[in-house]
Amino acid sequence: MSGEVADASTSLASSVLDWYSIVGSISADFLVLAIRFCAFSLIGVIEGGAKLLFGTPSTDTWKFQPYPQRYNTRGKLKYVEGEEYKDEIDVPATLKSASSFPLTPEELVQKCKAVLTSDFGCKDPSVLAPDFRFVAPVVGPLGKEEFTAAFASFKVRDALPDVRENSWNFHVDPIEPNRVWWLARAEGTHSAPLFFPPPKKIEATGVKVEWPVSAQSMSFDEQGRCYQLTVGYSCDKQTGNTGGLGAVFGLLYAIGKPLPFVEGQPWEPSAPFRLAQRIGNVAKRFGYGPGAVKKKPLAGAGPEAVKSEGKSE
């Protein structure tokens, strides 16, 4: 009996502490939101006034118009027949019947690998088109000269001499048939100085960097030159030790030298999103909201009691 009383007391204390933490955190979130609203309102006034007075400077390279698809097979897709799942594209059939791009899938994959072999055009700029663009999740777009100069200056392969890109699954996009996609899960040891940003030198840390699984792509023109490169798009932030960040941002985070802005840090929920999640999880405990479990009525309870027990939405 004394054991049951002790367990009940422990459970009650744990519940009280849990609710203390929940209520305190939600209250803090409301305070943060109030401060955030005031700060963002002031920032909006300042930024709006600056744009009105000074216009948009040419340094704002992140504001750009994406390249339109030069080739696409929408409306002409072929699907795999004879299977229960009906939405798998029959890639060979689609590319054979619907693609008007002059290079074959095999030729495109070889062109893609040639760009990789040339260190993304740093060793042989002729593999890149004059209108080349580099577009990463945060950085970009960068033009041909700007990209090759910047990428070569980092000397990533010198800083990680054993780096392997660990690429696989090279294939042509059946909807955009002049584009090659592939996956990569790069890794390497930071065993020599890294120059970032040049001329700043980060001495070797000995850290083995493991990037997350990432999706990469190259788009090609009719002459077989790459006119757009996208890299560093993480498919699973749980993999690797870069906090889900790709490319150089991920490398810097893994070796303990993260960049001092939000884009260079692992994802964290914003205050509004965090508050919505907390309130949603509290509501679920009372049987409300998506995924909530409807409470079972007490034995012998009437309709009014059932109604008062709450419902899931």
C-alpha cells in the first residue's frame, strides 16, 4: 500500500512539473511573440523606407528569376503498367516517346560526370555554358566566372584530402529531359587548412565530416554544356554530422566553425511555429485537434457525460 502511495505521489509530482514547464514555456512564447511583433514592425518600416528611398541595389543577388524549363514532357508522360501503384513514371518509355532534347540520356549522364571530373568546371570552364548559374539552397545564383573563382579559392579538396563524394543514382529527369539528377553522401576528414572565407585560414581539426544525403542536379543546353548546377539540397537532416546543412555551410558547422547567421545554422523552429506546436500538443491531451484520440466514456455514463468528455477534430 505504501508503495502505491509513493508511486502516486511521484506521478503527481511529475505531472505538476510537466504542466509547470508547459505553461511557463507557452507564456514565454507569447512574450517572445509580442517582442518579435514590435521588432519586426520596426524592421519592416526601416526596410520599406530604405527601398522607397534607395531602390533595390544590384548587390541583392538572392532576388532573381529562376530559369524556365527549356524542355519538358508534361502531358506526355508514360506510366508503368501492370502494377498496383499507378503513379510511377515509365522513364525509358517517356524519354523515348516524349523528349525532344537532342542528347540521349546516356550522353547526358556522361556530360554530367565530365563536369564533376573537372571540379565543377574549375579545371575546364568549357564544360559550363556562358549563361551558367550555380544555385544552392542559400547561396546563389552565381555566374560562371564568379562561381569557379569562389569554388577554387576554398580549396576544399586540399583541406579534406580523402574526401569522397559518394555519388550514385545518376539519371535523367523524365519530366525535364535535359536535366540530370543524382544523390550523394559525401564524407572526408578535415586534415589540412581550409581557406574560408579567403584569405582566412582555418587550421585542421581532424574532424571526419559526413554530409547528409543530398540531391544534386545539372541542366544542359543543346551543345551539352551545363547551364545550371544545384547542389547541397539535403534529403534527410538526420544523416551526417553537419546539422542537415549541405556544402560549405555543413562543413563549417561540422568542424565547429559555423557561420554567424541563421542560414548557416541547423534548422530551429521559429517562435510562432513553436507556440502553435505546443498549444496543439496540449489540445491533443484533451482530445482535440488532428491526431487526437477520442476519450472513451466512463462506464454507465449518459449522453451528456460522453459529450463533456471532448471530441477529436
